[in-house]
Amino acid sequence: MEISPSLLQALRCPKTKQRLRLATEETLAPFQAIEPNLTDALLTEDLQRAYPIDDGFPILLVDRAIELPSV
């Protein structure tokens, strides 16, 4: 998945207002344990919330976010 750097700079988590970044295989793995079909996502800076990318479009809806359980 490719998102222009200027768009990525502007995108924020709608819940926490943290910047978002593209997930890598390594950073996506914990979220795939919760949502096995997740193949591409944007992650918050703290790596606690993932927003899926469907057909090239980031889905920035709070109710679609995948959240890691609190420790």
C-alpha cells in the first residue's frame, strides 16, 4: 500500500489525534492475532490501534479500529 507522504502527514487517529503510520509486517502481527484477515493498516504512534485499509482506502472510523488489549 502506498499513501503519499503529504497525506500521511495530515492523517490523525479520530479518537486520540495521534499521527498515523503505515504498518509493517512486524507491527501488523499483533493486530492480525485479533483480526486474522487484516492485511494492511495505519497504526497510531503508540502502536495500540490499527485502522484497516480496504481496497486502498484507509477506514478512519473509531468503530472499525482494532485495539490491542491494555496490559
